Amino acid sequence: MKKIFRYKSEIIILLIVLALFLTSLIPKKITSIQGIKASEHIQNPHEQRMDKDVLKVAVSPYVDALNPFYESTKDVSLISKLTQRSLFTKNQEGKYESDLADHYWIDNEGKTIAIVLKKDQKFSDGTDITARNVSDTFRVLADPKYTGGKGHYVELLEGYYDYKKGLDASKLGIEIEGDYFIKFHFNIATKDSFEIFEFPIMNLKDTEYRYGQIESLADHKFLDGGGKYIVSDVEESTFTLKKALDEDIPSKVKVVMTPYFSAINQYSSGNLDILYKYEKEKDQISDLTKRQLQYSYTIENQSNEYIMMGFDLRNGAFENKDLRVALKNMDLASVLGYPESQKIEIGMYENSRLLIADEFDRHDIRMADLVSTGKMKKNISLAIYENLFEVRANEEKIKEAFHKEGIEVDIIYLNDSQMFDLLDGKASYDVFMTSRKMFVIPSVVNQHIYSAYRNISHSTLNDSDMITRLEWIATAFGRDNYEFAVKQWEEWFYQNLPYIPLVAKTQISVINDRIDKLTINEFIGLDSIENLKKINDILK
């Protein structure tokens, strides 16, 4: 009996071992995120990093990250915003909030802005921030010897061109009275005038600044700003920002100055968290792997916005090319009041991945014909981003346009979170409209305001949408320039973000509410302190 029991025990053990062995042979289930196998998906490098208390940001070695006067970015960079202070800053909604300014008022029908500075504000070396610092900072930007890219901040000041040409050092429209009062006099009354107040106020010593003698500033490193971070541990290719104030932001930000290709490699390996404002170059892109190429499309994060239509290919409603062409031929841009030459861009999204659409060059495909032959269904769902107010205002016109083609439309408006769910495949609609951001606005010459040249950048036209700006260019400078501008924008369209950044019409970049599960293909921006607070949540 004991012998039989022993045999039974051995058989049971053998069966258990065999079961475990067979289980090991069964293929493990590969989870899918956004339609991509986990083995192909590049995870957030924070999951790999051990030193999570330090946020690592890469910038181009050509940026001059510690010199706001000569940094290569057109607008004030992230580093300057973190280490320096300005008269005013922009919040997440793009509205101005006072920083060094205590209060202000506007005189002379909008051409004069008077500012009273806060007292007891200091640079990190302990010296007071006064109206003299403010005046000297902006005089550098207007100086005849200034060769940096920030001159557009002061171009609207009275006497700018005479000052810039070295004709009259006393005529620049800046007037200081005492240590804490300053007036700015502008040529014209425009809301663009406020842009000047975003530039950092620098700690310029008398020995560093003289009119027409600022050459030494080009190589200067400004380490004593009064911002939220203090610069420390400066080396040839790295420096560290340490938190100066008791705020809920990362305690340390390590800045690594490295070329584009190296930065992407380091990000892929988890050694960097953010790549800040690198410019993509064709010869560099050709050497990237598929994964690196995907990430390279997410680098540029400040641009300008326009309306876009998209489709979820898994839904199938617009999988056929003829259906997409027919929808484009409906000319919904005209329905929204836009001219024929500025139709809505149409892109396809598969779980928020941009696929370059085929050429829409056929004008003989009509939606009504496809409906009558049963190739197009008679009812479709349309999801619209709720902040597209120009679309909301024309809701009935949109419905009527589809009705004429034999289609009834069910419209629903989505907030940011709901729109991201849509792009993630958690919800499904036949077609959606949202906002899309462009890469750069072409520089043009405005000869109608000044006899001298004036470069127009997106920073000086930040409250206009793309279509308005391009039409303004066309009106002022002729159709040839307009066509060139349109071509330039379209070329950059497919080299930009494969993810739609859903933000208000400002230049403030935002991190979406999915920050806790950021992946390599998603949009990220650091241009406000609020974004750093959100990033701090995942560093903890």
C-alpha cells in the first residue's frame, strides 16, 4: 500500500513538472499600447532612470543657454526663463502676469506704458534690481553693435532705428525716474508692445555695458539672475540649475549641451528626459533609426495653430481614399468663412500616429455620388475640440453642408482629456476637428509701418491664426510671397509632431494630462513653470 502511494506521489510530481514545462513554452501575451506591440514601444525613460530627483534637459551646444541676449532661439528660452526674471510673464492661458512689475498704467492713447517696479527684488548675487537694470537690458537689444536675434523685442520703441543706426543715443523711448519707475514710449499703440516685457532683466555692470561697446557681452555667461533656479557647477558642456525658491518644482535640473544625434541617442537609452528645441536637419534624420525618427518628430514644441481634420483608420468610415478626397472636395474651409486658397488640412490618425495622406488631386469625386451608390454611409459622427470657437459658431452651416450631400451629422464637443482619449483609441468617431500647430512663420519685411526693415515673427503676431497671417502677407507683399510662405509651411507640416498638441492659441507649450504615462511619441513642453510642476509629479 505504501508502495502504491509512493508511486502515485511520484506521478503527481512528474505531472506538475510537466505542466510547468509546457506553460513555459506558451508564448507570453504582448500587451499593446496605442496599437503598437510593447516590444516595439519606447517607454518613458523615467522608468529606466535611477536618479529621478534630477531632471535632465538637453539643449543644442549652439544655443548659448546662459546668455539670453545671444541665445539662438527667436524667443526667450526655457533656461533664461528659469534663471532670470522679467517685468511680466505669461501664464498657461497666455495672459500676462506681473513679475518684477508692481503695477503699471497706459498713457498717450496706448503709446506709453509706465511701470512701477517692486522694491527689494534682488539678483542672486544680492544686488538690487532697479529701473537702471531694466533700461540697460533693453538698450543692449537696440545697440548698434548688437548682433543677436532678440532685436524684435524693442523694434516698436520710439527712436529705435536712429538708436540702432548710431545716429542718436538719446532718442530711444525709455525713460527712468529714480530706482523703481520707468516709462516705455512706443511708435504705435498695439498689444504687441507688451512683448518687450517678457525679456529677462539682466544684471549688467557698468564695465560691461556702454553704448556701441557691447562686443564683450557675446561671450558672457550670466550666472546671477534672480529666477527660480540658480546656476551652479558650470562645465564645458553641462551645468546644473538648483531650486532657489520653496516651490513644488524639480530640485535640480541638469542641462546638457550636446549635438542633435547624441541627444536622441541619450534619450533613447534613458540618460535624458527632455530634448529642448532642437532643429531637425535632413542629413541627421537620414541616420536615425525608426525609433529615433519617431522621437525626432516631437522635438519642436513651440509653433502656431490652425484647424485640422483627422480620421481614426481603425474606424473604417474614411479608410477608402475616395471618401477622403470627396470630403476635401466639400470645401469645408469655405463653410467656415475661409478663402478657397486656405482649405482645412486633412490628415489621418491611427491611434494618434500621423500617416502622410495620399495626394488629393482629383476634383471629380463628389460625396453625394458616393452616398447614392452606397459607398458612403448616410450618418456620421463628428467630434470637435471644444476650444475651436470659429467652428462652433458655424455648427449649423457644417450640418447643412453635409445634408446637401445626403449625410446627417451628429456633432459632439470634446475637452482636452476627452480628445486625448479619442486619439488614444479609447473612443471612436468617424471624423474629428482639432487644432494643429505649425513650425515657424516666415520672416517678411513690413514696409508699411516703418521705412526701415522690420522682421515679423510669430512672437510679434501671436494673437493671429495661421490663415490670418498668411493672408496678411499676401495682401502686403503679393501672391508670390504668399505662395512661397504656404509652401514652406506645408513642407514642415509632415516633419513636425505626430501628436496633436491641444492647447489654446498662444505660444505657451503645455504638457497634456497624460504626463504620468508619457511615451517617446508624445508632445511635451517646458516653457512655463506650471509644466515643471507637472513634470515634478513623475519625478517623485
